[in-house]
Amino acid sequence: MKRKAKKELQEKPKRVKKESAGAKENIKENTIPSEEFYHTLFNASPSGILLEDATGVIIKANPAFCSLLGYAEEELIGRKVHFLASPKKRHRVDVNIKRIMSGEILQFVEQSVKKDGSICYIQLNEQRITLPDGKPGIISLAQDMTKQVLAERALKESDIRYHNLFEFAPYPIIIHSNGKIVDLNHAALQFSEASDRAVILGKPVMSFVHPDFRELAAQRIQKLISQGSAQDFIEEKFITTKGNARDVEVGVVPFLYEGNPAAQVVFRDITQKKEINKQIKKNEERYRELVTRLPFPIIVHSKGIVRFVNPAAKRMFGGQSDTAFIGRKMLDFIHPDYKKEAQKSIRTIYKSDVSSGILSQKLIRIDGSAFDVELIANHTEFEGQPASLVSFSDVSMRVKAEEALRESETKFRIIVENSHAGITLIDSIYRFIYVNPQFAELTGYTRDELIGQDFRLVLDEESKKLVADRYRRRQRGENVPTQYEFNVLSNDGALRRVEIRSSIIKDQDGNSVTIAQILDITDRKEAEEALLESEEKYRSLAETATDLILIHTLNGTIVYANKSAMEVSGFGTALIDMNIAELVPEKFRSELIVRSSRRLLNKP
């Protein structure tokens, strides 16, 4: 009994230790997440997760990472992570791996390449871990930052564009917030007459507003703040840092400056304009007298109604007194075909200070007859109202001359287009710039095929050197034959003999242009050759004939004698230039003359 108790006492610590170990194992199983839990967390994570060994070889990638770059997991495992970086950044991968393996935790945005070749931007959080096999490795958490990076880049570019527009705008711009000037562009700095921006920045915006306009400016700023809407341009008066008052047109729009409510003030200096208008108003009578004496026609109209005409305009329109014009609509004097264009021009002139430029229109006289004019309309003021001053020039004769010229050119083109000769124009670098239908037909090409081509395209090898040499020499101003012959090689390979007449002319820009008239003489040359061949045959027959053959002129002078005639007569070559009568006895000469005369008169 004692032995049993002793044995139980000895075995009790062992049993307690075993039970304790079992309890601990049970606690561990119930408190530490299982491998399945980590696997589920790895796969379900919305962030991309990548496991790599110590050299950067990919061991595992979760679905989020695969989806981010467009790869399947099996396409990634076993490959070095380097290939996922953009080519320009790959040299940094080994440096980063070394830093991570030394214990650094890295967080940065990296440019990466998707499977389809597109670029994306990923925020990486990387650190060293112990891999399941007990070896050191790297875990990378990846977030897609492409939209954010592109948005930030677009915002930065937008800020740069705005800054450039702001700084280099030709008109002054000031930004104020909480009543203080916080920014201004170069044009505003020049307007302020300050030596440096520091003189302006931080100053109360009202200190640059003329006292007479401060109440109005304050009301507009208050309205801008309360309604959040832009304030239209109005006239105000500003004061420069040197105390000079300037008339301005001012517009204000709500604005955010560094996150704070602000106002952007855009204005333009109209001091000079107002001074000019004031001077014009002061000198209106003098101006009216001057305009009245001008030799060219002038009409002033306001709101579309004629207010003033000078004597030259009255004469042009055939009116005798002001009552024929004053109070009538300006459009009454515009030809119907030009009224729409005139209305648009009138509206533009009234709204701005721009000139219409030279316009060609057709006007109507008092008697209803039409005539062509060139006119210029400019904005002005008449009796304190916006108006348009229109000056005219009668160009009817010139228009008729231009119409005659166009008609002449049309006739010339008809003649050229229907000429039996080929006609072409060649520029200073060998190219056809015009060919008529006959030239195209001669070469076998269409006109479109020829225009812009080197003219040597239609020459055979024998003619290229000759024609090109004379073309170049003529271009240099040398004296070369204007008429000569050469061969044209047509599109179908046939050779045509042509005769050319060419010369140099100047186009409207002063460039040298070769004009050439080309006549196809192939048939004529063939006929001449046939005739020459026929004459050679006839001469051969005559020389070998036993009969005496003589040819003489109407007055009897022998111009040809064959061999038999020379031998039989005994005169030899002396027969040539003798008179036929010298070969006839004197008693038969009268009869010979009578017979010859009758033969010439076709009488028996």
C-alpha cells in the first residue's frame, strides 16, 4: 500500500506536467490563427501582396496583385520581381532589395509595367519577413495609385498652365483675399509703377482704389462674397504707387487662393482711350469741318441710322442735300446681296474698337443704280453715342477692268486648252506646273499624272541631255535657240518627233517659268523623208536614162541636165545656167517659144 502510494506520488509530477502541456497545446490551438486563416486573409486582401525570396524571386502573389498587373499567379512565380518595374527603374530594384534585407522598411510609389505593356503607378510597402520555410524573404504590399498619380500630374500641369497664363497675360491681374493683395502678374506690376512685387503684396487692396470709387468697389466685393458670382466690367479709377490716377475697366471673379476665398481682379488701363475720346469730343466741330472738306466720301451712322454725310459722299450717291441721307437706315444704301454681311460688320464695329479692314461691297445710289466700292469702317463716337465712320472709294472702273481681265483669261484658257499644239509651263526645278490637253495626249499621260513630274520623264535618252542643257542655260539667261527638234517618249513607249518653241516668263511672284509650245511633226518628218527618198529615186533614174532630160525655169534657164544630155550636147556641165533656146537652131526658136507658152497656159 505504501509502495503504491509512493509510486503514485513519484508519477504525479509527470502526470501534472503532461496535463499542463496538453492544456497549453489546447490553448494554443484556440488562440493562434491557423494557417488556413492566414491563407484566407492573403487571398481576400484588397491590397496586392507579393512574397519574394532574398534575391527578389517571386514565391507567391495574391489575386489582388495579379489583377493589378494583369498576370496569372503561375506567370509570376519563379520570376524575378525586376521585370515588373519599368525599364528606366529596373536598376534600382537590386538596391531596394539590399536595403530591405538589411532591415529597412521601404514605402514609395513605383512605375510598373502591366502584362499588356501599359504603365501603372503602384504604392509599395516592403519589409523583411521570415518565410514559411524559415528563410528570410520580402513581403510587398501594393496599392494602385495610377489614377491619383495621373490626377496629381494633371493638377500640376494645370497649375503650371494657369501660372503661365496669369503671369504672361497682356492685361493686369490682381488677386486679393481678406482685403489684402496676395498675388499680381507682371502686367499689374508695371501698371502699379512699383519697383518690386514686395511693395504691393500684403497691402490693402482699397489703398489702390481712388477715393471716389472705394465705396463702389467695396459694394462689388461684398456682392461677390455674398453671391459668389462674377461682377461685370465697369469703369473705375485706380491709383499707382507713385500717386498717379488711372482710368480702368474692372471685372471681378470669385477665386480660391491656397484654399482660401479670394477675388481675381482683371482690369485694363483706359486712361489713354478716355483722353482720346475727351479730345475727340472737344474737337468735334473741328473734326466735322475737316471731314466735310475731305475729298473722299464719308458717312457716319449710329444705331444703324445715318447721322452725317460729307459733300463727297453726297456726290457719290447722287444726293443734293442732307435730307436725302440723314435719318435714313444705313442698310437702305447697301445692295441686297451685301446686306447680311454689312449687318454683321456694323454690329462688330459698334461693340468694339476694331476696324473692319478693307471690305468690297456694292452700294445703291439715290436713283437706285448700283456701284462697287471698297470701304473701311471704324468705331467712333458721334454726339456722345457709339458710331461707325465709313469711308468709301468707288472701284467700279477697276471691277470692270478685273472682269474684263477674267474674261480675257478665260478666252486665253479656251485658246490654250483647244490649241493643236501642246503647251506646258515648267518651274525652275524641272517640274510641269501646267499642261494642256494636247500635250497630255501627245505624251500618253493624264494631266494629273504629269503635273509635278520632272519634264525629262517624257524624253528619250537621246533628247534628255539636249533639252535639259538648253533649259538650264535659258534659266541662267544665256542665249540659246528657242526653236529646235527632239524626241518625246510617250507612256506606251512610242517615239514622237516634236518641234519646240520655248521662252522664259516671270510669274506673279517673280519666279522664272519656262513656257513651251510643242508641235508633233512626226508625220511631217516621215513625209519629208519619203519625198527625199522619192527625189533620190527620180534622180537615179534620170542620171541613168539614155534619153536627154533637161529641167529649166519659166524664162528658159537650165537648172538640171542628166548625164546623157551633157554628153550628147557636148556642153557637159556648162549646160547648167544656159538658156534652152541656145540649144535650138535659130529658125526653130520662135516655134519653141510659142509651144512652151501654150503648154504653160494649158492650151493645145
